[in-house]
Amino acid sequence: MANPGGGAVCNGKLHNHKKQSNGSQSRNCTKNGIVKEGQQNGKPHFYDKLIVESFEEAPLHVMVFTYMGYGIGTLFGYLRDFLRNWGIEKCNAAVERKEQKDFVPLYQDFENFYTRNLYMRIRDNWNRPICSAPGPLFDVMERVSDDYNWTFRFTGRVIKDVINMGSYNFLGLAAKYDESMRTIKDVLEAYGTGVASTRHEMGTLDKHKELEDLVAKFLNVEAAMVFGMGFATNSMNIPALVGKGCLILSDELNHASLVLGARLSGATIRIFKHNNTQSLEKLLRDAVIYGQPRTRRAWKKILILVEGVYSMEGSIVHLPQIIALKKKYKAYLYVDEAHSIGAVGPTGRGVTEFFGLDPHEVDVLMGTFTKSFGASGGYIAGRKDLVDYLRVHSHSAVYASSMSPPIAEQIIRSLKLIMGLDGTTQGLQRVQRLAKNTRYFRQRLQEMGFIIYGNENASVVPLLLYMPGKVAFEACMDQRHKEDQRTCNGFTVMRSIYPTT
């Protein structure tokens, strides 16, 4: 791939990189080493954390060939649809039944146009069942297709030691069983696999209380509440915090769980540009000046929704500036740390630690246990009165089954490891090695000429391939076998840089 041009974003503004004499890229995005945070009460406020984010533009010839590739694929897609409609080519896609020909279509034909004609051609790169723990290397069940990837059949063979480039297992804690996991086995034998009840009924165990106290201690906040599903932590708790007459200001690249939670709340939603504090301040200023539409009454609440690390862009929220704005305009701040907790900061405590901020500056801290902790579920943390309110009003606490006890024990084990409560420094070493591997991995990809996005400290590394033909490439999965084997290399986002490698 040709060496790309482009630049880096520093505090929401694009800065072009200039090549230095030693071939490295200049990262000087500040004046005298100071980054301006914003204004609070009319006075400028500063912090000394350098934000370096790369959003490089592709060379012109790459963009031309990319559009050509998708254009040619679209033309042939229409040709194949024409052949299918006339019965010349067999149609393997879902079609409406003849008995329902007078019904309103259940789905629009163009909605799955690319699924039929482009995705199916490279579908073999995704959804491949694995049959081992998701460590740096894992095992894949071999499958083949006899109808151009519309259906697959398994050969019964297992392909060993495939390089893992798409896992959330940031710290390598989702591993095969060893002696350190004996406590999880003991909890499984004592409590069983699940609670089969909600937190409001019989679903609160001593393990849940122990986990919540440990999460609050880890985050240095007053209280925390855990939930059995990370996605539901956002989608079911945001409606409990805001409703009709409230305003939500959401980053345009927020996760689907935040978007769904905002929509379910019934609050008015307005979108600001990604990590752009100028765009956010304009919306805040207009909200304070003009109030609600038509009535012009003041908003009941204004809630800012952001992520710590954005899962598809690899960028880190500009938290100090946003906190300054939320204080200035008397708004509330909700930070989703699904991809930053355990993976960002000197000791893995997320973006507040990364910027050296007090966690109490954030009104609602949310995170998941599906990434760094090798488990599942999520948490809401903050002031005790906030958590107590959610214990009563959260839809997830009322209707969803509580967290499985062995899962809770796995998270407790992981937290104790990261915090050093197990009597070792292994957890801290994993966090530090992850940060080191992240920077090294990004640096080497840039030296190889790849275009990558995001912050240099984010363990989410989006690698852009652009041309559709490059997405589906083949490689040898196991050098011990002479024949070529397909790999799961159709990635666009590499989420893990394992600390164990």
C-alpha cells in the first residue's frame, strides 16, 4: 500500500504531519507543551495532557480505485439481480412468499442489496466459529461452501493457532482454565450457573454486593451497580435518567446502545460533531438561551453522552474540555467506558485517570465487563444517591435476570488482579504492557504505510483497507500444513494488542 498522506487531529482540529529528517512524523500539536482546554467562567483553563489522534486521508489514487471497485461491484450486482428475477440464475436469498404477493413487503429489496451481491462474496472472512479460548492464538472450525458462501458445511477439522485480531480480550484475562480460576469453579459449584431472577426479586446475591463494592473502590466513587448485559446497561438505564422535557446531546459516533437508550427515553436528541467541543458548546448555548421548542421553557435536564474510547474510530474523548463545558452550562455528563476501563490510564482506571481528573467530575460512569475483564455485563457508578435511584427505577433491575454468579466471580478475580489485591503486580504489568504494545503496533503499521485511525494510546486500532478486493485476501493459517487455508483476515478494526505476546 502506498504511503498515505494526511494529518492528525489535535483537540478537534486537523494538523498535517510533516516528515522530519529522521523519517518520523512530527507530533507537535501544542504551543509550549500546553493544550488549551476551554473557558470556564470567562477564564481560560489549561491541562498538560497532549491529545494526538490520527485521521489520515487516503491518497487520491486509492480513493479512485475504491470508488471504482464499489461501482463495478454494484453494476454486476444489478446484473445478477436481473438474472435472478428471470430465473436464469438461482436465487438463494430470502424472497417473499407467493401467498403474500399482495402484502406490504416485509423488507425492502435494496436494503440487502450489498448483502446479496458484495458481502456474500467475502462472507467467509467473518462469523467463523472458534473452539478455544480467545487468546493471542485460537482454534477455528474449518468450513467450506458449495454455493458461493450462501451456506456452509463443517469438515470436522480444527485449524490450530490462528492469530487473533478481532477480540475484546484486551488484558488476556479470558484464558484457558488454570489454578488461579479455582474460585470461579468453587462459585459455580456453590451457586450454580444462574440466579433465574431479577435484582428486585431474589436475584441479588452476596457476590453481587461484593462485586459492586469492589467496582466502586476501583473507580474511586461512592457506589456502583452491576448488570448482566453490557448493551442493556446503556439502553435500559438512560431512560431511567432522562425523559420527556429533557435534552440529550450525543456524539455523532456513539455506540448503538447509547443511541437506543437515548431514543427509548423519549427525550429530545441533538447530535454534535465527533469530539468537537465547539459544536457541543453551540448546542449547549442554544439549549440554555432558547429552551424547549415552541414553549421556550427551560429544559428539565441536559445530558451529554460520550464514550471513553470510541470502538470504531479508536479516538479518546476530549474529557477535560467537555467537563469544563458541562460545568459552565450546568449539564450532566454520561461517559461510556466500555473500551477504556481496564485498558486506558496508568493503572487501567479509564479516561478519568488518563487525563488525571477526579472521577467525581463525571456524573454517570458506565462501563462493561466484556472487554478487559474477560466476562460479561456492565456497571453504572457515581454518587450513592444516583445508584440508589437506579436500583429502584432501572428497567434492567426490574425485568432482566441478574448476573450469573460465576461471571461475577470472574470479574472479582480480574479486578483484584488489576488492583494488585491478589498480592502480585501481574495486573499492573498487563496494563502497562498493553499500553506499550498499543503504541508499538500503531507505530509499525504507520511505518508500513497503512492508514490507521484514532488516538495513539487507544487499544482499538482501526486499519482502513478501502478497496473491497483487499478485504478478502488469503493467507496461510498454519505453516505446518502445505495447503493454503482461508483466514479470518477481513478485519477493519483490530481491538486487541495482547499484553501476553
